Amino acid sequence: MAHSLRLITYLVPSHPVELYECIAHFLEEQLHVSATLVYESRDPIGLYNDDCPDPFCLKEVDIGFLSPTQYLKMKRSKKIELLPITPVFVHSNNAAQKPGYFADIIMHTNAEKTVKSFLDLRGCNWGYTGDNSLSSSVSIQKLLRLHGENSSFFGNTIKTGNHLLTVEKVKDKQVIAAAVDSVAFYNYKNVLHKDSDDIIILQSIGPLPPYAIVCGKNLNGDLKSKIANALLKATTSLPWKAKFEKFGLIKFAENSSSAYSELEFSEPLDGKGLSSIYY
């Protein structure tokens, strides 16, 4: 293994770190490289600046896994480019197995008697990950606007920091409902906590743009192609298919910058996310 491949994910701990370890191990085996993985749990949207440049600028990492909003922020540095590949995950609204994920609006089963639709959540305690989160904040702001509402629709909002903590808030009944990344919720229920049948999905919004897999612009072009081609065929091997499916990852599919166009050019919301409550 003469070459090394350095991966970074910004989707942990909301997603299991084992999912990205699995991808690293797969690439190591397929490309005959030594693969290492680091994860940054802080959101790069507010983390990197001139005093603290991102690791792609410093050439410390080769491959990165980002949310759509994180990708749009980090591509401004012009040090990364999108790899033409993205993971596709299982979801009840994704029978066609297309790229993208969903915002799952979840609640405790105790609320079923009174909450039949999103509008029944008026005045409730609401949980969400953070103001930059596409699935838990931006998509909900758009849904509120669609109904002629704003953040004051909720009685109170609790910002948790990651999707797993958001689910815990629902489970512990500290909030009535919340919106979470569908892949995070799938893994919470199927990998991390298999006794969580008391949390259900009220509604799903999406599909949202797919997760972005990016690389540093200095990465060898031949290696970029090999990575994308290997991932495209990842689930044709039954052993690897089983390993990926544990996390709800069905396959890898082609991706392009056009998948983010609507998000990139959509009008900004109030800029404060769901924390801008009016009393």
C-alpha cells in the first residue's frame, strides 16, 4: 500500500462513524491504499475562516463527506470539487432509490391522539439540530412559510447540536416533535437503539439534495476516477452490500453540482433559523 487516502466526515455523530469507517475500509481494499478517517463534529459553516483555514486548504485531507449546506459553504474556498458520486439511502418515500435524503418530522407516540398533521403542532416545544441544518431548520422554515407561518408557530424551540440528541429530546418528552436527518433517524432506530418504537414519523419532507462527497483539487485525477468508479460498484459485492445496508445505504449513484442549484440560488430565510422566536 504505497499510497494513502485521508478521509474526513462532518456528518458524525448524527450519522454513525462506523458508516464512514466502512467506506474507508472499502476504498482501502479496492484501491490498495492505506485509508485513514478523521471526523469533525463541529459545523464547518461557522468553523473555518482566515485564522482557521479548512483542512482542504491545508492539504491535510483528500476526501470529505458533507451535508448540502456545508458543501455550498466550503466550495467557496475553491479548494474542493464535487466527486460525481453520492450515497443513496433507504426511506419509505424513496422507492425509486434516487439520491437525496429527507427531513423526518418525528414525535413520541404519546402525541398521536392530538397530533394528526404538522399544523397540530402549533404552540408545541420543538427540537432541532441547528440553524444551518437543511433537514431540521431550513426545510421547516420553508414549510412554515408555505402555511403562512413563521418561527413563532412553535411555543418554544430547543437547539440540540446534533440529530441524535434531537431524537433523544423526543424520546425523553422534552419536546413534542422535531425534524431530523432521515439517515440519522434510520440509524438511531435500526443500529443504535432498536427499542425506540415509541418514536414515529409524522411527515417527511423531501427529497433534499444529496450528501456531497468532495475531494481536494490537488488530488490526482486518476485516483479521483478510481474512487468514483469503485463506489459506483460497491454494492455489487454481496459482502460489502451487507455491510453498507446495515446503515441503510443501498448503493452509490451519480451526482453533479446541478443537484444543489435550487438550494444555492434559493432566497435566504431570516438568517436566524428557528431560534428567532417572537413573544
